[in-house]
Amino acid sequence: MGRLRSPQPISTAGEITESTIPLSATAPEQSRAPLAIRWVYPENELATMELALGVLRLGRDADNDVVLSGGATSRHHAEIEGRGSAFSLRDLGSRNGVYVDGVRVNDPVCVVEGSVVRLGEWVGVVMRTASTRGQHLDEVAPGLFGSELLQERVAAAKLGAKSTLNALVLGETGVGKELVAQALHAWSGRGGAFVAVNCAALSDSLLEAELFGHDRGAFTGAERVRKGHVREAEGGTLLLDEVAELSALAQAKLLRVLQEREVTPVGTSTRVAVDVRVLSATHKNLRALVASGAFRQDLFARLEGLVIELPPLRVRREDIFALFARAVENRLGRRPRLSAHFAERLCLYSWPGNVRELLQTAERMCVLYASVAEWRSNELVAAHPGLSASAWAPPESGALPVVRDARPSRRIDRVDLVRALDTSAGNVAEAARALGTSKQTLYKLIARHSIALAGARMRARPPD
């Protein structure tokens, strides 16, 4: 069992602080929570270790500031030094090495938010947190699990669940948008049904019949009366999934319903009042679509009453291994023996399909290797070729490695951008290579997110 020596300027699992945790991609630089290492393997024994100024020594012997048990850990394994806002990690001549983002390092290197470190058999993720207690996943909504960052986002949604505000759920594919929408309906206390509509499947020719219903004989094939999706959700909740895919005609029709709170079924002239709360979900940037004229400003204003943005899995790497292990245990009733290298590889991958992709990988492993007592990285790569070394290989420049995505067309968010600039000491060309994009694109992203290159160079500067 690992332990912490005291007194030291780091937090133990017993020191609980209550605070709101800003997402690094949107929070101002000065309001960021402190950096910490969340130990994700083995078994979260040390929970979360806040990083502080000064030197922190880690190893197996009792005279270390942080004691990491296990035969794979050297007596004095590594050292973390904090100066200003920068933290450097170096090997103290350990037998099994110090790894940052899958690469063995010897000289001091900076670790930044999102870095994955491995010391012997210990694997940790560098994260920002104002709490040291979040070592376990909580079910933040039925079927959706996460620690602090996801808990914060969904807690805001729960506060507004009983209001009459429409809600907009944002996030990449696979983050759990529909689960949150279903939870909002359950928490709202509305007695009607929860009805989900795939907006991408609504054709203009059948739009009104699908949404508003139709009378018998209203058109060829209309052999019976149909309520339509809106009236099916009477007294309940209507989810417009992939709302950004609505055509211009569909947007105009929907706006009228939201304004007048009534529908006219096809084949009739009767207006029917409706009591429906509308939730919308999309993985696209609706504000950008409004700015370009592709989405109506007045409709957007009606939909965005309550906005819930769910973070991608790569922004909460500290949850990845626990989510995988939980899924495997639920499927098999046990957890096979897993190595630190296995946990490290899970955490390093960018998971473009997010939680859905992770859970599918766990399911595939259970199907293919249920009878295998110990799962190794080779089996993991066989089950998901995207987790091969090429998916997270470092740039050749020798700077602190940046995790690469297996898909070259991935969206680069502010977290990825800041991390790449920090680890390249503000070298834009090097950061662009690491992210698989051009310098011109990176300069545009830097301007869009108001990132100061001087700050990146300062944070990445090694200690004197």
C-alpha cells in the first residue's frame, strides 16, 4: 500500500475541500484549479496527490515523501520539482524507469495537464482538481459514470431539471448526451413520455407528418391517424437528437411550434395545443452554424435555455481505466490481471469515439479473452488496433511527447492545443507536427482561444 509522509505540501485523500472545478478548456488561466496526479493503477491506492512548489521524492523506501509500494518500484524512484507554474519529473536512476506519455525519460521533463506518467507499476494522470477525494467513479446519471469534471457538468443540469427551460446538450459523439437527456426528463418530474427524434432522418417531404402527426387519408399511405412525435411527448420531454442536421424548412416549422405551443396535424385545419419540454443534442458547434447562417438565430435562442456541455473522454483521462475495469467486471463478474503497461496504454489513447468506444473495447475484450487470466497489451491491441503504438507515438523532436490521435482529422480543442504548446516550449511548428496539422491552422486556433505563446514558453522552461 502506498502512503504519503507528512508534513508535506501535498494533499492526502482525507483532506477534502469543496470547490467548483473549472474546465481548463474554458476557464480563465488565473482561476484554474491546482495540478495534481490522480493514481489510476493499481487500485487508486494513493487517490490524488496535489503538486506543490519544491521537491517531492517518490519511491519504495519509507524516507520518500510519497511511498509507492511494489517490487517494480525502486527505493528512490523519481522526483517531481515545482517552480512557479511548471512541474518537472526526473528519474533518480530507477531500475524500471520513469515514463511520460509512453516514453521513457531520464532528464527532467515538464509534465502538464493530461500527461500520463508511469513509475514502476504505478500509473497516474496529471489533472486539475480542487479536491483530493474523487478516486471513485460516481453514477452522475443513470448509466453514465465519472469523477469531478463530469460530476460538475451534470450537477448543473440537475439543478435546472425541474425548470421549464428548454435544454441544449453539447458534446462529441459517444460522450453520453442521450443519457443526460433521459436523466433530465426523469429528474424533471414530468409525467409524460420521453420521445427521442433523430433529426438527421427527418426528410422535408415527411417532416410535418413525422413531427406533428396526420389524419387518415391525408396523403398516399396515410391509412390511420398518427399523433406525431411532438404530441407523443405531451406532458413529457421531446429530444431532438442531432438538431444541427435540421434543414432550413424544418427549422422554420420547429420554431413555429416553440413560439405558439401548438401543432396542426397534416390533413386537418385544427390546431392542437401541446405541453412539451424540448431538449436538443448535437456534436456540432451551433454558435458557429448560427454565425455562418446555417442555423437560425431565433431558433437557437429558443433551444439554449439551459446548456450542458459534456467533456470528451480525452479531457478526463483519469476516468478511463476505472471505466474500463468497471465494464469488464460487470460483464465477467471478475477483473482479469492487468499490468501497468495495459493501464497506461488505455489512458494514452485519445478515444475519438469517447465512452461508447471505450465500452465497446471492453466488451470486445470480454468476448475474445474471457478465459485468459491475464490480459496484456498485445491482446488489447488485437481487440482494438487503434491502440497500437502508432496511435500515441511521440514527435521525433525529443520534446515531451504529445498524444497523437489515430484519426488525422480529429478536432483539436483548447486542452490539446495548450498541452502541445507547453510540451513544445511554445514552438508552433513542433506543436503542429505533434497534433497532425499545419502551422497556419495552429496559429488560427491560438488566436481563436486567446493563448499567449510567451506563457507556453514560460511554463515549459526547465528548472534552472
